[in-house]
Amino acid sequence: MNLHEYQSKEILRQAGVPVPAGLVAFTKEEAVKAAQEIINITGTDTIAVKAQIHAGGRGKGGGVKIAKSIEEVETYASNILGMNLVTHQTGPQGKLVRKVLIEQGIYQPGPSEIKEFYLSILLNRSTGRPMIVYSPQGGMDIEAVAAETPELIFKEEIHPIGIQPFQARRVAFNLGLTGKAYQQMVKFVMSLYNAYIKNDLSLLEINPVVKTSNDEIMAADAKCSIDDNALFRHPDLAEYRDVYEEDPAEVEAGEHNLNFVKLDGNVGCMVNGAGLAMATMDIIKLSGGDPANFLDVGGGANAKTVAAGFRIILKDPNVKAILINIFGGIVRCDRVAQGVVDAYKEIGNIPVPVIVRLQGTNALEGKKLIDESGLKVYSAITLQEAADLVKKMVN
């Protein structure tokens, strides 16, 4: 589950990680009030107005502005709220901005040079251990840094017993810090890792981490993703979910306990089991089509779940055919076939051909049910039969 920047910074603040003073606002009036409150508390002469959407590149898209007066805060908030913000991560369709973060400006002149760094914590899946990835080149796309200057990407793998102080010191040293900034960075890294572990995060990314002109270390930006499987331990964080930032089809699938991911292809697929779903996507590609989605209905496929799957898949106008690939191990094929027939009749007219491949317990009985249903449903037993039918229907 992804979080907004203001939510991520609240998690960091509770863990003792220094972040700028900020308040979220849903209207320009709330933005003005928040800015005045932040100015009174911090004495800052600049205020950042930042669009809150689940996507990077907000600044390049016009979603981040620096205001030097209350009047500018009101103007920027009015312009950003309600805008359709398009970035390299949103795609051409963009995302509607429903709220802004009003935040203390931290790029103030002072006795030392302001610097920006990149720092993230994520799971190294090859070792099963958390890993800190960091670079002295912050404030820009880390992918570009990795491609153009890979020697400026550093990594620190963390043992299961937890982060050690010498590792935090090594991070500060590799970032070229000394004195007060060095000490502040050591504390920053230790607190950041504790926030990552305590909240069951799968990703914690700070870009940039800023060394201010007073040698303070602060998280100028923050992106957090929480492991969905750990949300039962964090009911308070589960409330941070913003369904407006998620694909509507994926939200609906979640309500029916279906595992669904939308893709860009033309063949919808409905499968029981994640591994079989991956194989089914390969079948679709080999047959000349492109998967339109990943949809796992689980081991208890029945008329209700199949009907829900149909409705979700059919919301995609690019779908030209639907392939249902079921292995009858946990559930019998004839029961699934009956579920498909019942779901088809419940929904009514399905405008695209449906191919049902059944294998396992009572596969032949299931095929017979499909063939004798009189519906626009085509049955298959083998993977090759299913692939041939997909190719025929797509073409």
C-alpha cells in the first residue's frame, strides 16, 4: 500500500526522523491557514506547496511550487488543487490533485553549502535482507544516476539483528559529510531504519535528503510503501489508504478478495493460482495476444467470484477475448464450469468470446457442461487447445 508524502513524513516524524513542518490542505483557505501557522512556528520566509498524488516527478509537472508570500500560497494552492497532474509516472492520463502539502521551506541561505542526497531502504530479494541504497547525487532520478555514474551508488546490507552504528557512520562518510552534518546523518540513518522495520515497510525512499545551510539533515521528500500482508498489525496505517489513487478495477477486485492487476493487452485472463496465472499470460503471448490483466480468483472459484471477475475484466474496452484457465485440484472442474455458466447467465450479454480451459478433477464433465450450455463459451482441455482458440478469437 502506497502512502502520500505527508503520510510518509508523519511516520518518519514519529520515529524521530527530522522532517520540515507541514500540514495537509484540501482547499485554498486551509492552505492559507496552514501556511500562516507554519510561518508563525518556524519563522520561515518561504512555503512549499506540493501536490499529493501517488507519483513522482510532481515538480516537473507543475505540482510543486515555492511561495514567498501568503498571497502566493493562495494562488499556487488554487492552481494545483483540482488540476490533472501529468508526470512520467502517471502516464498521459494524469491524476487529479485533491490535496496539497503546505510545508516549511528549508532551502534557506546560511553559513554552509546546501547539499542533496538520495537514500532508500528496500528488501534485497536475493539475500532476504533489508538494504540501504544511497548516493551523493540526490534530487534527481536515481535511475539516471545508476546509468550514467554507477560508482556514485552505494549499498549497505543490514543483518537480521538490525542496523549497526558503524554502518550508519559509513553512510555518512561515503556521502562526504563531516562535523555536525556527519553526526546528524548517523542519527538520521538509524532513525530511518527503525521507521522502516517498525512499520513493516517494503520501501522507504527519501529523495532528496537535504543538508541545510546550518548542517541539519532533513527529509525534504518521502515515499513509503507498506507490506499489504502486514497491515493487520497496523490498523492505524491501514486507514491511510487512498482508494482515489488506485485503479478502480483493482479496488473492486479487492472488495471481492480477488488478486487483480491491470495490464495493457487485449486478452483478459481469469485463473485459480498465481503460478498458473503467470503461465496463462505466457500462453496468451505465444498465441499472438497480449494479457489485459492478471486475475487470480483463488482456490474456491464459484459463480460469485467468476461473475465478479467477468465484470472487472469487461470494464477494459481493449479486451477482445477472455481466457479462463482452471486447474481442478482444490475445486472440481465441473463446479467451476457450472459457475462460469451461471455467472454468464447472471451478467447477460458478454460482448467478447470466452474460452474456458479446464484440467484436473472432473475436467471432462466440466467441458461437457460448457459445450451443452448453448452460450458463447468455448471449452478446451489442453494448453495448446486454449492457445489456438485465443489466437483464433483475437484475430
